[in-house]
Amino acid sequence: MAGIDEILDIIGSQQKQTEESIISAAQKKAERITEDGRVKAEAAYSESLERSREQLARDHENACASADAEIKRRLLAFKVGCVDDAVEKTLEKLDKLPDKEYFALILRLLKNRLRDGKGVLSLSKRDLDRLPDSFRKELDSISGGSVSVSDKAADIKNGFILTYGLISENCSFRAIAEAEREGIRDTAARALFGQVKS
């Protein structure tokens, strides 16, 4: 029996060594898998973190650009509003000029619009009712007698309508302001906000 016990001891010993070898190999393999997993997880984490940082930077840049564009849009709208208000106030002031200054302005505006031939100057009812006695004489002086004042009132608030035959030019202050809108806006913007970049 001693021989069988020895054989059993040898088998037991070999089995124990085999088990230890298998367990050791399994532990080493598990450690390698764990290490590989850790390395891959760290790489994936780093890559994800980098992508997130890049996306965050893009989102921040886009948000800043969007905010900047909105600020510029609102600032421009504010400036345009200020300029339009200044134009409206100027039109009101022109309409309320004292008679002498008002009709002197009408004559200055008319002088730049004279043409060859017979013309008719039409004024608003308000202006016809307050027309100075000297106005027709001054009109004859600058037009050489070629422009006469119509006795019929024009449907305008202020300024005048100048007619040569079938061609009429609306020179009410608002019509002039509308026709010269961009130039007036540029001038008003420079006066209100300093030099304006084009």
C-alpha cells in the first residue's frame, strides 16, 4: 500500500502543481486583460475628454459669435432708430420754422431745381395762407419770371411741388428726405456717433 500512497501523493502533488500553474496563468491572463482594459479605458476617456473639450471650445466660439452678432444687430437697430428720430425731429423743426426762414428755405430748394420753360410752384394750403408779400418778387428774381405760384393748394404738408408741363417733382420736406435717405442717414449717423465705417 505504501506504493499506492506514494503514487497518490505524486498524483496529488502533480495535480496541485498543475492547478497552481493553471491558476497562476489565469491570474496573469486576468491581470493582462485588466491592464489592457485599464489602458483602453484611459485612452477612451482621454479621447472622449479631448473631443468634449474641442466641442466645448466650438460651442463657446459659436455662442460668442452669436452674442457678438446679436449685440451688433441691436446696436445697429438702435443707431438706425436714433438717426430716424433725428430725421423726424429735423422735419418737424423745418415745418415749424418762422415764416421768413421757411420761405427762404423754399426759395433755396427751388433754385436748385429750376429748368428751362414755364414752371408752376404749388404750395400747401397752410403755406398759401401765410405766403409773404415779397415771396413772388423773390421767386421772379431767381427764376427769371419763368415760375409762377399756383393758387390751388397742393396735397402736401410742407415744401412744394414744382411742375413743368407733365413732369412734377415732389419737394415736400418728407419727399426730399426719402429721396436722400441714405445720404441723410450717413450725415446724421456721423453727427450722432462720429465717423461711420462703410
